[in-house]
Amino acid sequence: MAAALDPRASRGATILVSASPGEVRTALIEDGVLTEAWIERPARPDGVGDLHRGRISAVAPAMAGAFVALAGGETGFLPESEASDDRRPISAAVNEGMILPLRVTRAAQGGKGPRMTARLAAVDAARIAAAPPGAPVLVARGPSAAERLAARLPQADLRVDGAALAARLRGTLGERVVRLAAPAFDDSLEAAFDLLAGPEAPLSGGGRLLIHPTPALVAIDMDAGAAAGERGPNAVAALNRAALPELARQIRLRNLAGAILIDFAGLSPKRRAALADPLREALRPDRHARLLGFTHLGLAEIVRDRIHPPLHEVIGVPPSSLTRGLAALRTAVREAAARPGQRLALRATPAVLGALQGLPGALEEAAESCGGPLRLLPDPAAPLPQIEEDHHGR
């Protein structure tokens, strides 16, 4: 439910950025309400906005595009509509072996490489032209979530709790970046991010949203719970209508993408159609989402542009070993701050420890923040990663 995170929050927009070992989490707070949530692992960026000098590896007229060899052995796809400003057929716009300046417009998805464009802004074209010769080569990384939000909301406050991250952001955003001495995320914001890792979102009027991503689409069930049988059809219709702002907020918060089907609670298909206009209004602040209509079964059909990976792909469903491990590193940093000089250990399954060891920089950043390396204790029976006192580290 979209309760204000801080009753003292001023009206307007605030961007909060929390740095922790291996991860950066960014929250957009508008009028005291969390409206966007981003989780990034800098060692594994999604690539959106990256500038490349790529080489055409194959032209595919049947697919109305071309495949592009990128740095690191990755293969991108250049659609015909993005290959030239005059929208020529792909076979006339490019040829195999051609070297092009490119920008990533959509992250890789389901085994498919990133989507590219050769239609660049002058500043991007100049940056690529100024880079050392060669192809394929990665010229520059795209903007982070904090930088994207700051560009979209130039009047928003920007508060960061990591010294190194604050210094880097000041390099692009200037003095509007405020370095916080305390954590950027308070307990309520931490709890809100934790909730996003699960499939349920409570509704303030009763009931809940059940959110189920699949490879083909996202299904959202609006569950009225016990209220459905107690309130009668008019009250259930009102509950559905009242839940629309939270439904729209959850879609945006979780960065859901592609086809999204909504099953409303306790209404016939005919009565569900009356929700079309209020649902469109609820979706209006989300520039990537649009309502297509309703199916014969009364399911609302929403399509939302996919640019960055949805949050569930970053976190994992259920949360991945890496997600659980990074959460444990955040706990370790808090424990170290509360008990300076105390040596700590991380007890976790081999899968969790292996995931952390496989993420460049994560354990090293944790060691720097904790005043020394964490002792890693493999425990196949550990239900969840656990930070504990390291008695052997004394």
C-alpha cells in the first residue's frame, strides 16, 4: 500500500541512493511515497545506454535487422528502424563487416542480446568518434539509475550514503549530490524494498495483489480476501477501483514489462469493463505502461515497455543466492558500524558464498567497510545467511 514513508517528508521528489558491498539501491520518493525502486550490481550492469563501436556480423532481412559483434563476445541486435535516420531497408543500410557507432536501447533478455540503435545524439557520436580506434569496443557505460532519475527530475533532491559513490555522482551531477552521514534508507524504506522481493503487495482497503511473473507474461491477481464475501458486489467493485492506484504503483515499482494481465476480484467481465477509465488514469504517471483493453474473460491487458530488466529478474524468484548473500553483506556492514573492532563471520550455504565470490568486488568492499575480511563459513544446512561473531579472528 502506498503509505507515506516519512510523515515529515516534504512535497516534491527526493532521490535516495544507498551503496552497499556489490550493490547500489536507488529509491524515488514523490510526496513521501516510494514510486520507483532500482537495484543495480555495478559489476554486472544491464548495459542500457552503453556506447559501443560495433561490427555487423550478419545481416538478417527476414528479421528486419542485423546482428552486431560487441566487446566481450556479446552479440547485439540492430533493428532496421534503428539502423539509419532515413529508415532504409536493412540490406541497404548496413553490410557485413561494417563498423558502426551504437548505443544500447534495451537490455538483453531471455538469451537474446541487447537491442541497439545507430541513430545517435551528436554528443554520443562525438564520444565514440573520440575513442581509440578499434572494434568491437565498449566506449562508455550508460547512466546509473540515480543519474537517469536526476536527469528526468532536475529539481529533485539527491541524497547518497556512500562516500565513493557520492564523489562519482558529483562528477556528473555536481553539487546537487548531498552526502549523508547516516544510511540513506531508513527502516520503513528497507521494509518496502524487502516487500518487493516477494509476490504479494497488501491493499489498504483490504485484500492483496498477487504478482506472478512468467517467461511469457506477468499475471496479477487482485485478491479481496475475506472482504469479498462480506461486503457484497457493490463494495467489491469499490474495492477494485480503490486498489487501482496501488496496482499501477506496483507495476512501476517492480519495473514489470511486456504483457501484463490483471484478474480483478469478484466481478463479472461486464462489470470489469467499467474499470477501464480509472485504470488508465492510474497508469497515467507511468510513461511506459498503457492499457490495451479487456479479454473475453475480463482480464485487463496492459503492455509496458521493456528497457531495463524487471526487478524480479535482478532479485530472482525466489530471491537468488546472490541476492541473499548481498543482503547478508549489508547486515555485516551495519553490525560492524555498531560494534567497531569486532571481527565478523558469514555463515551460509556454499551456493551463497560461491555467488558472492563470483561477483567482482563484493567481498572486498565488505572487508573495507567492516574493517577486515569476513570469515566465510560454508554450512549446507544454513537456512539463511547469518552474520556472527568470528571467534577465530581474534
